[in-house]
Amino acid sequence: MMILAGICSAPLGPRQIAWLAATEARVKSTMFMITGFKEVKMLGLAPDYMHNLQKLRLTEVELGR
């Protein structure tokens, strides 16, 4: 995703690169949780994953400011 953004637009600043990396990390983590949600629920890890996703989102928002 970051490569495509760099090709299609003006050069990215370091803050935007950090924000895109944080967004990509959050999306990957969300996708991992959704694809394995049955296992996550069976192991009782849903609260841990939700807490982790919330921390990733907060980091993303902070970097986007």
C-alpha cells in the first residue's frame, strides 16, 4: 500500500510514512483477527485482541495529527 501511495502522489513526508505504516499494521492485525476469529474466541483471546487493536488505532490517530 505504501509503495502505491508513493508512486501515485507527491513524495511523502516522514510523518505521512509513519502514519501509513501504523494504518497498515492496524489493518493487518484486524484482518488476522477476523480470519481466525473462531480460534480467537475459543481461546478466549478476544479481549486481548480488542485491546491491542484499540492501542494500534490510538497510535495511528496520534501519528495522523
